[in-house]
Amino acid sequence: MSEPMFNKLAEAAVVGSVLQFPGGAAEVFERVALDDIYWQPYKVIYRAMVELFGSGVEITEAGISDKLREMGAYDDENYLRVICELQDLAATGESLRTQCAMVCDYANKRRLSSFGLNSHKRLQASEVDVEQLVAEWDGVFAGVAVAAQPAFYTWSSLIPKFQAELDARRKNPHGVVGLSSGFADIDRLTGGMHPGELVVVAGWTTRGKSSFCEQIGVHVASNGGSVCYFTPEMTAMDLIFRSVARECKVGLMRLRTGRVSAEVAEQVKARAEAIKNLPIYIDPDGAPNVNRILARAKAAHKRHEVKLVIVDYLQLVGAGERAQNRHQEVAFIARKLKGLAKDMNIPVLLVSQLNRPKNVSPDVEPKPSLFFLKESGDIENAADVVLLVHRPEFQTAKKKGKDIEPVQLIVAKQRNGPAPIDVGLLFNGPYTRFMDATQHPVGVDEEAEGLDDILPD
């Protein structure tokens, strides 16, 4: 049987430091948890000191012996020997921080080893579903990652960063301090998509919410940022057709049905060649659960330094865990994706459907609100920003065959900015392309800029 993974001298240095210098107990307790100590004689003394500290009682040898008696853990024969040992090996300053890190490192190795052995036994006995086990491993890794981080940020370390950040932002003439969406009017209002934010884009079915997010992803990639895309709704080739149609300003249906001349086909292929190296990574899984998304996104981030994750869309993502109802599953997924944004320190763009209000005629296009977020108000709670795609002339444009129609992009929630506010956009249906209304006047003949005018009917 292998020897347990721990370093007795490091543990003695940590526990002894609290005994010798109780004024530094708070810092040690923040760095080293009780379960991080393995050697039992040291662990019971550490537990006694933690309980004394938590009760507001001064940590002394007498207090420790009294607490051990109260706990039923006092050892008459060995207590004094262990105390002397700890006093002799106590560490201070930088040496103490090094010993704390070593103790935590060994503790994490024990946790991973123990869970790995347990997982092996369960797999051999067929006692666990693989997806469930992956979810459990994700939790173990998350716990190890948290344990390896510094305990807390302090104002003394954050204020200088704030001062430098403020100076940098004052020098930015456009006010876009986050990741640009490619839509100037939206960026002016939000400052861009910020690290750690969960941005929800929602709308009724077939209103272009997916196209809006695709367009943002291509813009980010065109400016050098890697994008990781999860889409249970569409195939990778669907995304390519839609993106090429949008970039080339060619009707999507013409491309899908092949109704293009040889000349235009060559031009389209040439433009497609120009964008083929955009750093967009599309997950092939047609039915991912949220734990797979977390794992795949983090792996992609390590390889490609991902700047944006897009999930399209929420209602097609599985929770990977049992829940009493779909509302709980959706809440769980939303919270996990918000956690992913914080862990990776990048924005996550999440597409969601809206519930259509009851007793409303199909010919009426009601204005959406947060109330209609499908299945769970917890989506709103988890989100930092909620954008609602509203096409008030959707029904009219469809009946009259209008290619371009006005759009209201409603900033329904913005944790760090004004809301609700409407932003005017335009939507070109054949190209599935959104545009800034201020840069493209209503009624613009965008087809003149594209290739549709030389495509065969």
C-alpha cells in the first residue's frame, strides 16, 4: 500500500506558527483549511486552535489543552512532546507562506487520488453513469482550483488597479472597455461585453436572436478574439452557410438551394476563403449538457485563449443532473454558465427563448419584457445583461415581402448600467443580418452592395 501524501514538517511549520505567533492566526486559517492537515496529532491541535479563534478566545497553550479535554482528544502522554515539536518547527514570513502552499498542494493531491480510486471502483462495478461522474469530477476540480487560490482580494491591492483602469478608460475615445459586439449603438450604451458577464439574448421564435449572436461571434473573431460556439440547434455547416450569406450579402436561401451563377459562386467562394481562418471553434455535440459545455469551454480556453463563449440555446441544453422539474434545471444551467464566465474571466453569450403571451393573436407582435423569459426567472437573476430582440414590423414585413425592417434591441437588464433602454437596429431578412440603424438609414437598398443583383432568379 502506498504511503499517504503529506509533508509532516510542512504541517508542523504551519500549525506551530499559530501556536508561537497567534496574532497571525487569521492569515494561516484563510490559507490552510482544517481538512488540509493530515497528521492526526497536529490536526487535533489545529482544530482546537480554529475553534478557539472562532469563539473569539485567545490562542494559548492552556486554552488549547482545555479545548482538547472538552473535545475528548487530550493525550496526556504525547501532548507536551507535540507542543514542543510544533514550537521548534514553527515558520514565519515568506517561509510560512511557502509551507502553507505545500500543505494545500498535498491536500489537493490526496483529494484527487481518493476520488480517482473511488471513481475507478464505481466504474468497474457499473454503479455510476459516465456523465454523472464527469459532473462530480468537475466539482472536485472546482474545489481544488478554489483551494489553490488566494483567500480574498483586499482593497489595498484593488485600489491601485482601479486607478490604473480609470486612467486607461479615460484614454478610450469610444468608451468600449469590454469586448465589442460590432454594433456601435449597443456598445456605447453597455461599454461592450465585460469579463465575467453572462449576457442573455432572448426573443420569440424566428426573430433572429441566434443570427444576432452569430454576427457578434464573427465580429469578435474578425478582430482576433477566439470564439467557442455551442449550438444544439444547428449543424456546423448551417452556421457556415448563414455566416457566408451575411458576409457576402447574398440571400441565404439562394445559397442553400444553389441558385447562383458560376460567376457569383466563384466570388462567394473567394470571400469565404478570406474568412476561413477566423478563430471560431464549434462544438460537434448535438445535445450537450452543461457540464460538458463547461469542460469543453475550459479546455478550448487553455488551447486558444478564448475571448467569448456562445451557447445557442438555453432550452436545448441538458442539466446533466436530476432535478424535480425543468425550471430547476434551467436555473441550474444559468448559474453554471454564469460561473463559467467568472472562472474564465470572459463574457458568455447565452441565447434563450421567450414565452409568447397567451390570448394574443398570431398577427400581433407584442413587445417582449423580462416577464416572458422562458421557464425560469432565475435566468434573469443569473444574467448581468439581458437583451431582448423585438421586431415590431415582423408580421407586416412578412406579408409585404419587405427585406429590411426596423428592430428594437431592448436592454432589459444591465447590472452596471441603465435599463430598460431601446436601441434601434435594422434587420435584413434574406441575409439574416443586423445593422446599426444610425449607420444605415431606414429604407436603405442594401442589396445594391451585395451580389443578389447578379444572381439568377
